[in-house]
Amino acid sequence: MALAYHREPRPGKLEVVPTKPYSSPGDLSLAYSPGVAYPCLEIKDNPDDIYKYTGKSNLVAVISNGTAVLGLGDIGAKASKPVMEGKVVLFKIFAGLNGVDIEVDEKDPAKFVEIVKAIAPSFGGINLEDIKSPECFEIERRLKAECDIPVMHDDQHGTAIISAAALLNALDIQGKRIGDVRLVVNGAGAAAISCTRIYESLGVRPENVVMVDSRGVIRADRPGLAEQKRAFATIRDIHTLEDAMRGADVFLGLSVKDVVTPEMVRSMAPRPIVFALANPDPEISREKAMESRSDLIFATGRSDYPNQINNVLGFPYIFRGALDCGATEINEAMKLAAAKAIAAIAREPVPERIREAYPDAVLTFGPDYILPKPMDPRLLEAVSPAVARAAMETGVARHPITDWTSYAERLSHYGAECADGVCYPVLLNSREALSKLAARYGFKDL
């Protein structure tokens, strides 16, 4: 089924659609020569006019070298293309952003940076994707420093932003103050490090963090620690994940399946929080975790359980807000603003149309509903303005938004693109819509 979906009726998931008339010779003379010379000259004299006369302000590049694709590993640039196309689709259907997938066959970080930097003027923002650690840290750092458009490695920051929103709500439900909690992080890759950093920005105290990798607890006395890990090394006399879990308030897993036992969960502090985000199989199954104690809040990266930590709750709307105010970067204030806006949505009453899309889900703020659902249109309405405001407050917005009422109206026209009268977000949750999709592509069953 998946292969047929990607193959029929034509290969791939994307096409280019003109936004201007093209039916007459006069239209074509405006679209290309000689009419196209006029905006070229305007941009030559005032480079910022590129945002006025081209699609740059609504265009994101999704770029990968294929070195860490999904859970498949280093499968190469060509094999990563279906994933990058898919990410472009998500940008479009959730936030109305156009995208181009770019697969770069280059593993050397310095060369990769130079390639991406050279093509950056074409785009309003760059979403880095599926680049392995630790190279991804240096690649993102350099591109952020050397490009004048927003650059974000979503594998790092997407999970961090969404899980931060989940943490804020879970702590509130559990009656815990973020400055008091003890945090255990199992995994020390890009996402784990980014998550820990944003948690600390929210108030987790560094001395209350224990990070564990495949060799055990990352301790200050371990020789040869990489720079990224050294920042999270502990001086406490603990050596194993089992040791670290005793008395912990929060567990964050971005590692491998089945490394956490029910006994470890039972050893945690009262009213614990467990984010087991290894995919497709978490560090401990929801069934085992929930059976181990009744006062637990549990989240995974899976869509078939409550409290899915899903990056699609963030990246479309973060880039939407960043591009709409002409931000030169996506900074920490913008990420925190996104996390807080996402968290706030889950506390509000859920509209009936969302309940209809998720008839079997718990949709009342509480242990099984700490995050909004991916199809919630309020994400666009809340997160993008929050990100744009943060960009303006931190001085990185080229084109500050002054009329927020008009901006809200503009946002209402983005989001779900429709086909055959059915909007794609509904398509994913409606049997009628799925039947239409099956008929369109000749599938027997979806």
C-alpha cells in the first residue's frame, strides 16, 4: 500500500503550481521576459524587496544528507528523499508553507555547510532533517551564524519544544515545581541534548539532571567526554540507569526499547512523569509502565497511545511565524514561546470538530491529555503569533507585524489544503475521506 501511494498516479508527493495567470502571451511576457526584468532591478537596488516580489517569504527548504533517516540510519541522500518530500507536505497542509526538498550527497560537515549556505538566498527558512549526531550540532551552529534566515534542525529542537510543552502540563497536573524536579535523560544524541537544554531554560536545575548513554551515567570523571556531553556530566555517585531512576521525578527516553523496567518506574518519586520516546518501541511499554503504578503520567512518540510527542505540533507553525515577520533566526525565546503556546492549547476546551476527528480519545486536560492533537487548527492560530511576537521582542524580525487582527485573518486562510471537498487533516481521521483517497489512487483498502 505504501509503495503504491508513493508511485501512483505519478511518482512522488509534490508538484509545482503557478500562482499567477499564464493563459495568454501577455501573461507569459510578465512571468518571464521582458516583464521579469522589472522585479529583478528592484531587488538589485533593494535586496529586501526579494520578499515583496518572489515566493521567498513563504518558502522553506527541507535539507538532509541522509545520515540519520527515521530509525533507518545512514541510508544515503537518495533514499532520504521520500521523507523530505513528506516533510514538505506537512509544511503545506498544516501551515500553508511551500517547501522544496533538497538531498545533499555530502557527509563532510564543512562542505555540507558551504553547499547549504550557497543556496540559502533562495529560501525564507531552512529545516535541517535527519542529519546524524554529533555532526548536526556543528552544521546547525554554523548555518545559524552564517545565514540571515531561520535555520532549525527539527530532529533536535522539534522534539525538545513539544516535549517541553508536555512537561509543563504534566508538572502542573502532578503538582510539581520545575525547579525542584530530578530529571533522568536516557540517550545523549541531538534530541536528548536539545530537550535537556530547553528544560533547563524553563527552570530545571542543571545539578538535578542525570544523563545516561550506552556506557552508563555520564559522569564528570569519565575520560574523553565529547563537548556536548560534558555540559551534562554529573558528580553524583551514580553509575547506572537503575541508580539514576531511584527518586527521580521525570524520565526522558530518547534511546532504545525495553531499557526501563517496571521496577525502575516503581523506584521513582511519587507522581512521576515518564516520556519514553524511542520509536517505534519505547523504553518501556505503556502497558507495563501503567501497570507498575497508578500515579504516573506517560507519553510516547506513538500515535496509537495518549500523549504523543509529535513534532508536527511545532515545526509548521514555528516556521510560519518566523517567516511571516521576516525573522533572521529561530532563537531560544521563539522556541520557548512555541512550547508555552502549545501547552496552553491543551488546557482549553476542545472544539467539537476536533472531538469528532478523535472519537475514541480523551480530550480533557489531565493525565491522558497533556498536548493538543495534531489536527487541531488552534495550533496555527496560537503558535505562529507567539513565535512572531518573540522574534519581534528579541529584535530578530525584519518585518514586524503591526496589525495582529489582519494577521489572524491571514492565518485563517492557511492550513488545510482541500481536495474533492475534503481537507487533508480530516483525511487522516475520517473513514469517508480515506475511502475517497483509496478510490482516487485505486487502492482496495487503507
